[in-house]
Amino acid sequence: KQEVTQIPAALSVPEGENLVLNCSFTDSAIYNLQWFRQDPGKGLTSLLLIQSSQREQTSGRLNASLDKSSGRSTLYIAASQPGDSATYLCAVLDDKIIFGKGTRLHILP
Amino acid sequence: GAGVSQSPRYKVAKRGQDVALRCDPISGHVSLFWYQQALGQGPEFLTYFQNEAQLDKSGLPSDRFFAERPEGSVSTLKIQRTQQEDSAVYLCASSLQGEGEQFFGPGTRLTVL
């Protein structure tokens, strides 16, 4: 059974710092991995989608990597801003989409 | 429409009532997914449609939960005889095809008293 784990569960960093969020999964037979952002009381916003054949994707200050063989993905956020404060969720798609519990990120002004 | 929409945004039900939650996917999206998100948790898969066909309903927690998408666009998630443990946010997502990027609606927050 696929399990997705996100570490840390919560993170507070000063504005301007670069940071890394981690996601691990137990079964490497995935179609893709997607990173989402969720603001309190809101739905999910897709940030980056990495297909199983890809190693990384970039969008603005965000970079996500995927290492299927080790069952790991990282989301790198450069030059963090207070507006980046949210919960970040990682999800893998095998026969269904499985989410981690998320990392609650707080950027300190 | 421009994105996935869900209605109602909030629903309060008395235990034992039936509720119906609606999802309007992005026009042209073949795949539609329903998820349940408890407080402080990630979303958990409920069911998946490809057009009007319900291909996977393995995540539905009990036979009180029923979903349909009769014309391959709008979908309804129905919960019969609601229980307090059904209180959660119900999220709908759509994608062009099953393995593609998923786009989520704002969710329906269900509170069962």
C-alpha cells in the first residue's frame, strides 16, 4: 500500500531564506508526483507536476525534484516571502492519488 | 468555466439527514475525482470518474456514500443518513485525463451536528 510522508510537519523561517520541503513515498511505481499549496479554508492550488520520467520541474521561485528509485521528492522555495505561508501538500499518482499530510509553512516577516 | 466550482461552500446537517454536494469540473475535463479532507490531514481519495463511468469507488467509506456523473460533466456526491464522523471538507478535482494535472475546487465544508 502506497504511503506518502512529508517532513517536517511544520516549519517557520525568516523572510528571504531559501527552504526545502521533503516528501517520501513507499512504492516507486508512480505515474506522477504533484505539489500543491493550500491556504486556510481554501482548496488546493497546483504548483508543480513531475511526470515519472522527469527529474525536476521549475516555476518561478519553486523547483521540485523527483527521485523515483529512492522514493523522494523535494520542493525548493527560493527567497521566501510572507505570502508563501500556507500548507504544502505532496501527492503521488499510482492507481489512485495519495496525499501526504502536508507541511505547514510560516514565513516570518 | 475558468475553474472547478463546488456548491454549497458550507453545509450544516443534522445527524441522519441526507446531503448532496455538487461539483462542476473544468469544461472538457474527462476525469473527475472526489476527496475527503479531515481537519489537519491531507485529502483522502473517495472516487474517480472518467466521463460518466465511475471507474474507482474504493475510497467511499460506507454504502451511505454515493456519487454520480450521469452526463459526464457535473457530478454529485450524496451522503445518506449523515453521521458526525462525516464532518469534513469534500474536495472535487478534475483533469484532462486520468494521469494529468489535477485542478481542485474550493471544497464544501460539511458539518454534521
